[in-house]
Amino acid sequence: MQKNPMNDCRYCSVVSKANGEDPLGSAECYDYWFVFEVPRPWDDSLWDYPPLKHLMKLSTKLILQRGIIIKVVMIAPDKEYSTPEQTRIIYYYRPKGMFAEFEKQEYLLPNLEQVISLLDTILFSPRQLHQFNPYYQETKHIRDIIVCTHTQVDLACGRFGTPIYQKLRKDYAPTSNGKLRVWQSSHFSGHQFAPTLIDLPTGSLWGHLEFDTLDSLIWHNGNLQDLRPYYRGWSGWEKWLQIAEGEIWLRENWQWLNYDKQGWIIDVGGIGIKKFLFAILKLIPAKRARLICDRLCKGASWVKVSIKFASPNGSVSGQYTATVEENGEVITALDSAPSKYDQLHLQPVKQYRVTGLKRKSNK
């Protein structure tokens, strides 16, 4: 039997990229992002970090009672950005209705007790946030680029993420006139797409990055077709809408990033009797019902979506409809091998395509 050359590869992202796995649709959907400064090294004790443990205890309650999904990311302190003996927390949250970016609040706090108190206030008593005004930082004008370099979770993130972080931190942040910060972070999903980054406040995720993609990604110029293979999707909504949105973006060009957007799944196939439940739940406006709908659609073979959009001044608005459907499989690896003597665990993953994309303009 001929030896599979991929078995000699240690890094999951090398296999994923070589086999043509499309990153689009892999950006998980969140309502709140909580970004904490935590000093390195990030070993197993990172998961005992008190604010992280506190949020993890609350996460199930937030999903079940309020339909809120949170994401926690740790960032390493930076000599230029950070303040000794203080902990930074950056909080991004989904606005109501149509939106283009997550809203942002940032605080510098003197101790972890205050951090946990702030978290509880954000989640359960937001009207009391004025108590934390002395710690508030006005950074809404600053864009945060967060690059995963968390080797302890997966070797590919350290191996490929670190050079991308260093390039962005050295050559891009200093030339932004204070409008861009670059951080190295803990794992935020998607080892096989390393090097991978989050662009906030837009909430866009990118993967399989190369140095020659960075100019377009950071400065929002160039040919979007060239960037499309690196786009993981917009975390403002779930997989099926992400895939459709990626194709719409190619049509609308860079101004699409500034458009307020809202999307829905309007029909689904390949889920059997669950489709009856989906038809009922999609009529219920509660966010928890929508979460259940999204879960019902995870195993679908096709989904029809509708995406409404409007420019900031309202001069351009309209609606797209499209069908996202299965389009074969590729072989990938979700994790890197612990050493060069270990084999990767290879597995097939479904790929998708967008068909029937139609645009209806209101203006």
C-alpha cells in the first residue's frame, strides 16, 4: 500500500490548507466577547483563571435563560498597551437589530475581584455600570486584531500564528496612528485554520493567513477574490448565513463591511421530521427559539437564507436570498500531532456552495 504523505505532516493546518478545506463558515457565532489580559505562560493553569471560571459557570445559565452565547479570549499583556498591576477587560456585544460591528466597552481594573464584579454588572445589572466609570477607557476608535499563538492548545497556532502576530505588531500597528492594536491570544477555535485571527469590532475571523494577505486585510483594499480563501466568516451569525455572506461580500466589495445586516434561515432540507419543529420555532421571536432552530439546522443538507442590509446613511438598502448546499467533502485534521512520531487523525469534512444568490434593492 502506498504511504499517504499527509501522515508525515505534524500540523493540522498544513493538511487543511493543502487539501483545500474552505474556512468560510467556521467562525462561531457569539453575542458577547470578553477579552482579558492574562500574563503568559498559558499552561493548564490558565483554565483556573478566576474570571474565566466565573464566566464558564454562568455560560449555561445565560444560554438557557436568556439565549446569550459568550466567548472568552485571553490576550497577553503588551509593553506598549498595558498598565502594570492592572487588568484590562474588553467587552464587545451585539447591538439590537441590524448591525455592522459589535459595540465596545473597555476597562482597566486594579484587581480580579473588581473584574468579577464588573462581569456580574455587565451581565445582570447593566444600569449600574456607572459605578465602573473611573476604570473606563475610551478606545472605541481603536481596532483590535487578535492572533492565536496558543501553542499549548495546538502546535499549529504557535508555529504559524506567532510570525503573523509579529509581522502585524511590528509593521502595521505602529503605522496606524493609534487606531490599531495587535494582540497575541489564547485559543478561540479553528486549529486547522492556523494562522487565524479575530478582527474586532467587526467580528470577522480569518485563517490560513499568509504575509501577502495582510495589506488587504488590515487596510481594506485590494481584490476581495484574492482574500476569499482566507475568510472564516462573520461571527454576527451562524454557519449557513456566514457562507452566504461571504459570497455577497464579493459582490458588494469593501463597503459591505460598513453595511448594517440582519439574516434569517427561512427554509431547510435534509433534517427529516425536525423540519416540522423548525417551521414552528422560526415563528417564535424569542432568542432561545432561534438558537434551537440553528441547532436543528446543523445537520442539514441545504438551507435557504435571507439577508437584509442597509448602508449607514440609508442611501443603499435591500435584501439577498440564497441557498447554501452541501458540495462534497475534503479530508482534514482538527488537531496537530503531539510529536513528529505521532500520526494525525484525518477525517472528512463537508464543503458547501452558494446557489441562487439574488439581490433585491429597496433604493
